[in-house]
Amino acid sequence: MSATDQTLPVLDRKDFASDQEVRWCPGCGDYAILAAMQSFLADTGARPESTVFVSGIGCSSRFPYYMETYGMHTIHGRAPAIATGLAVARPELDVFVVTGDGDALSIGGNHLIHALRRNVNLTILLFNNEIYGLTKGQYSPTSPVGTVAKSTPFGSIDEPLDPASLALGAEASFVGRTIDRDRKHLTETLAAAHAHPGAALVEILQNCPVFNDGAFSQVTDRKRKDDEGLVLVEGEPMLFGAEKDRAIVAAAHGGVEVGEGPDALERALVHDPRQADPTRAFALSRLKRNGGPLPIGVLRQVERPVYEDTLVAQVEQTQAEQGTGDLEALLRSGTTWQVD
Amino acid sequence: MSADTAPRRTVELTSATIRFAGDSGDGMQLTGDRFTTEAAVAGNDLATLPDYPAEIRAPAGTLAGVSSFQLQFAAEDIHTPGDAPDVLVAMNPAALRKHLEALRPTGTLIVDSDAFTKRNVDKAGYDTNPLEDGSLDEYDLHAVALTSLTMTALEPFTDDGRLNRKEAERAKNMFALGLVSWMFSRNLGTTESWLAAKFKDQPDVVEANVVALRAGRNFGDTTESFRYVYEVPPAHLRPGTYRNISGNQAAAWGFVAAAHRAGLTLFYGSYPITPASDVLHELSRLKRFGVRTFQAEDEIAAAGSALGAAFGGALAVTASSGPGIALKGETIGLATMMELPMVILDVQRGGPSTGLPTKTEQSDLHLALHGRNGEAPIPVVAATSPSDAFRAAYEAARLAVENRTPVMLLLDGYLANSSEPWNLPDVDDLEPIEPAQATEANTSEGFLPYLRDPDTLARPWAVPGTPGLAHRLGGLEKDGVGSGNISYDPTNHHEMVALRREKVERIADRLPPIEVEDPGGDAQLLLVGWGSTEGPLRAAVQRLRADGHRVARMHLSHLAPLQRGVDEAVRSYPRVLVAENNLGQLRDVLRARTLVDVRGYCRVTGLPFSGAELVDAATELLEELR
């Protein structure tokens, strides 16, 4: 990155907007994410030529067309694999993956988990709207049981995935969750993910006004969010409710639960996303499913070796030990003989 | 066993074919490999045919567990691993039962008599012991107690505990190798130094194997059961430095050479699959060349990672066999749309589905040509022999880089695993590869990623990190003005489809025209092949001409686009016969292009053609002209 290179012109968010007309539906949460991203890149001094957006297929995957950076709009589900190849070939680039709940968790589930466990230096933005938008309204792998949609007129019957739980199980070193409508939190979470060395998964709860409007009202509706959402802040006790009168406390078997009353406030757990053991982060990712609030923020942030750095280091070490390859010598290695 | 006391004679042969067969744990592939190197070092021309079961260790002693290795070595230029072996070494009854049929009448048969226990004889499905029931009388049978002779030779090692009995017994393949090497007047030096290097940390293992090897040789020399010793003098090969090489290794080195010549980083994304995995193994060893290998989570990711690396400016390669290529189809289509350079190596095997993983077949030609949704033409290149895989891999990479297109490279299980002497090319003579990556905008208004070269129609390759050239690529249809922007215009789509085809077709303008081998210029029959069948076809044509037939030969390495002159050649002979290890895929292509009633000789038994069967097929067709 050339962020500190003073000779380069200072860019503003318009410099990151391509000349293409943005074609999401009116009111789509993607607009807010796009605007936040363009401002964020300008503010952090990113260079368009060093930045690449790789996407799969779906509404969210149109994102690269609207960014004045390098970009690839690829194949349904395959963006993490394609981005991995790019990152391995060019570790110095700043690579973002833009994907959705269907793209990342249904057709592309395999690639997502492997990019996470390898810890490829990718910032993965998973726009979760709990519905298939581009194919016009079928339920998705994150839709709650009973979702009535085009393909499930009598309600969906399969158990949804939680992106954060899945990522933690896949050894992700960074897992965050944020909301399209909370510009400040969204930008802060993007910044933390972007600064993280290795794979960073950010689930962005994104409203689809056409097929699944209000899916996340529990954390966007002013009347509900205090009681039904939990904002995670590193080093702070995990409290929620308008009066901050409820706390996340330790439960049996390594889990967490909601505690109420003065006693519970004293037992409130302090949020620590940097714990090496992912058990607590996993328990937090299950909180809503277990009847608690929906946590927003960084669930996990730990450091471990970055895949492509290790790969390149192995190449460089071999070259240091064996010298850079000599093609002539390679062809003549082993048993050869001369015919005159 | 004959107890003839006549003096031993040395017989000079122009060529010989040996097949080693045994249990998959008996080390037959290694034995064959070692004998191959001995023959190569002795200056013979040679061709090999390894054949092994798909199971890693099928039950011992069963027909399913038999592994074999055949080679022909000769004092003249040869093109096939030989039709019927002159010598068969069978380490157990199952190996005998499976391979005896191939042995030529009166051929030499060496068996390990220790392995012919009642149990093993039953397991192989024999009613009676073939060594005792007279059924092998027509052969020159040598029933040698290979196992017990090896154990006796290695007693010093088992007595003092340097080897246990199992380890000692394992050296019986070296005893067999020593015996056969003696029969063909081979020097054991190369194998001894190979053993010393291979087991350099286990001196006891080296010593024991050398003892077994020499014991085998000494056995041949002292027993009087072998009346003849053979000599196959060196072949008159073209001057140069030679080595032995398999198709997979040659392909791997071809990619390394191409990246080196192009000044690009080689990225290889692959998922393990028989028979292509050896290319991944080889390249992962060659990190000193800056090669970045990536073992992906699946075939789709392997192809995807290569495409990502191609966007990043690397020489990107992915590989698989048929089932994996089927999975990569969508990515190859995207690479066709994005017009990014990338090589997809398909080491073909028996299909469909899992098919015959360890057997050879040429049945992915149509998959290579058409196996994508929509109109998605890509160049297809095939290797014609093990060493030719170096050239073919290099050529595929060159076409990909210079034309900004995915290119399919076809090998097959036979080429991949078999080996031949290779006259090493001069590295400086390799054709240059010019990536010519874009460094600045191509119009005064900015960069147009699809503004094409007017001659080649190739688009610029601008890699991330280049200021001012930021652009977006995708799988949606592009407008025709070069911006790469999405267009849903109906007429534009038609034009773009035609343009992408034209781009691939124009590559033929820059390829040399096809060469048809027709020495008399009056051939009645044109024999056509592609890929790995070149050896058998060349051998067949030589025999047909020796028999006075007027035949021409045309062999294709470029399957798409076809070189100029192919259609004309097909139209200009009274009969055309395409021989291929599928049900007529190239034949259908040529028929469709020329409307000529091209005939096919097709066999898919998992084994390469023999010269003899092609002679028969050609002769039959020539009869029609009488």
C-alpha cells in the first residue's frame, strides 16, 4: 500500500466510484454499504490500482462494477477460491471478496470455509439478507425455519446456518457482524477487518426491501434494538437493554446466557475477541438462537500466519538454500547420456 | 527346466519386449523403471507401458492386485512399448494368469516358483498348478525359486538382525532384475548407484538390495538353464544429450520453461486426482523456480485459483483428469469471457464418471472442444509422446499468454506414466513468449480492457497494481466497443460470440500448416491420429509400407484450431481412417468439417493401440479399394 506516499494525490470517495450506473432496487441496503466502502477507502488512503474486489453471483456481487478499482465479477460461490489464487500470485494487493448468504453459504460454502481456515489475506464481506434476491425471492441458507417464500409456500423446513458460527468452526481468525443502516458501526467494523492480517469475515445484515423487508428490525428498529441487540465492545462488559440492566454471563458447559438483576450485572462477562480459544466467541454467535439478543461487533480477532505469506516464504527459503532454478540444469538433472 | 549342456550363445537382437508382472506390493513398477534406465543408458531407443490397479493394495495374490510394467527397447527407432512380450516375468500365479496370454508363442517365461503354493494357485483361479500340469510347455519356462534364493542370499542380513524376513523378502524384485539384466547383457552399475542415492540414509538396505541384484545376475550366469544371452545394441539416435522422461514430468517442466521464458511466475492450482497428481508433486518440488503450487479444496477451486492468479499476471495452470475437468467447465467458460490466459491440463483416463482411473483413454476430446455452456471455443493442444509433453505444455502456455485465452492441454494416462528417451532441447532455442502486459492507457480517454489487437483480436492484459488501468471483468456479455461494460443488446451478443470464435480461429494463421507424411505422393489411405497414438500409428505405417501398401499419415497435436491443410488432406485421399482410443470423436469432427466419410478405428480397453491391430485395420480398409 502507498497510503503514506505523500506524492500521490489525495483521493476522495468519488474517485472510488466507477462510471457505471448503480442498479440495485430503490432502498436496497447495498447502497449504504457501497457508499461506506467508497468513503472508507478514500479515508484510509487506499489506491485504486492496488485494490481488487472479487465477487460471485447475486445482487451483492454486482458490487465490483461500481468500484473504480480492479475487479472480478465471477461465478456463483467461487469468489473466495478465485481471490485466493489472486492473493497467492500477488500478496501485496488489497483483496476484498463481496458475497451474499446464498453465494457464500450455499453454493460456495466449501470455498468460504477453506479460505478462512487457510487464513488467506482477504476481507470478506458477506451481505446477509436471509433471502435470494437476484432469482426473485427464494429462501436462503440463513432464512429462519418457516420462511414463506417463492419456493416454500408452506414455509421452509431446513435449519439455517449462522455465518459467524460457521466461520468460527472453520478456524476464522477474524469474525465480525455489522448492519447496513449503521454507517458508523459498519465503517468501524470494515476498518478492523481490513487492518486484520489474514482472512476477515464480516457479516453485514443487509435489508432487502423487495423480498425480505425488515428482516433485521430487531437491531435496526429504534424501539427494539436496545432490548434485542447486543453491541460488543472489546474490553467492555457485555450489557444490553435501554437501561443496560441485562448482562451476558457465563452458563454451564462453556456457554453464555442472559442474566438479569444486580447480581447478573456483577457477573457480566467482559468482551474479549482476542481469546485464543474460540469457545466464547462461538457461544456468543449462538446467543440469538438460544433466545438472547443478536450480538453486533467483532466476535473474534486473533493473529495467526497468513497463508500466502507462508507460501511465498517457503519459495524464498528454497531459493536461498538451493539457488534460483536453472532450467538447463533441471533438464540435465539425474541420469543423462550422450549420443554422438 | 532344461538341463542342456550345450555352450551358451549370445544372440544379437534389434529389439526386445519384456513385461514384469507381480502383486502391487512386489515392486514391479520400480523394477521396470530400473530396467528402463539400464536400457536407456545402454543407448537403446525404448518405450514403456506401466499398468497398475486403481486400488493401492488390492488383496495379495489376486488378479485384481496384479501390477505390470512393459517396455520395448531396441537398436532402432521404435514407437510403441511393443505388442507381444518376448519375456514375461511373473512373480505369482495371478500375474501369470493375467499376462500369459500376451506372451508371444515360445517366449521366455520366468516365474517365482516359491509363489506357486496351493493357496496362491487357487486364488488365481487355476484348477491345477500350471507349473506342473504341462500347460506352459510351449514356452521357454524358467521356474526359479526367486523368493528363497533371495532369502538365502540375504541370510547374513537376517541372521544379525539388520533386516527382518519381510524386508529381506522384499528384495526379490532386485533378484529378478539382476537375472533379467544378465539375460540382456546389462551393466548393473546404474541401478547400484541409484540404490545408493535412493536409500542413502539406510546403508543396510542399499547393501542388501545390491546383494540381491548381484545374486540374480550370478544365478543366471552359473545355472545352465539359460541357453541364450541377448544383446540389443545401441540405437542410432540423433546426436545429443538424452534423458528418460515421463509425460507428466515433461509437462511439469514445460510449464516451468514457459514461465521462465515469459518472465512470469508459475501458479499451479490443482486437486489430487489419478493420473494427474504427479504433475502437482513435481511442481511442488520445484519451488526454486519460484513456482507457487496450491493444493485446492476441490477441482472448482483449483480452476478458480488459477483464474485469479491469471488476473494477477501469473502464468496460471490447473490440471485434472476427466471428472475434474467436468467440474472446471464453468471456470473455463468464465476465463473465455474474461479472455485471461490459463492452461487447463487434462490427463485423460477411462470414463465416464470414475470409469477406469488408472487406464488410458482419449475420450475427453469432445469435452475439451465443447464442454462448456454457450459458445465457448478455446484452443486445444495434445501431446503426442511422453517427451513431447514438454513441447505441448510450452506451446499451450504460449498460446494462452499471447492470445489471452484459456487453453486445454490433453495428455492421457499412457503418456503421463510411460517414459521414453528425450533428446534435450537447447533452452535458448525455445520460442519466445511475449506476455506484453499493458502498462498505460490505450486511448486518450482512458483504458479500454477489450480494445483488441486488430490482427490477433487479443485484448490487453492489464494486471492489478498498474496505475490508471483499473477495470472490471465479469462473465456477463460485454459491449462491442472495448470498455468491458455489460451489454444486453441482442445484436451485440451475436457479434461478440462470433468475435470470440474468430479470435481462436485466427490462431491457425500463425501456426505452421499440417504436414502429411506421404513419401510417394500416391497413397490410397490416409491414417489420422491425435495425441498419444502417434507411436503405434507410426509403427503401423512403417509396416504397411514395408508390405507394399501406399499409405499416408497425418498426426494432430493442435485439435483446435486445426492447422491449415487438415481439411484438404482429408478430402484428398480415397480412404481416411482415424484411429483413436474413444468411439470416434476426432472422426466426427473431421466428418462434420469435410462431409467426407471418414472411417474410425476405435478401441477403449484402457490400453494403448498396438501397431499390429492398426495394420490389420488399415489393411481391411485398403481391401475395399481392390
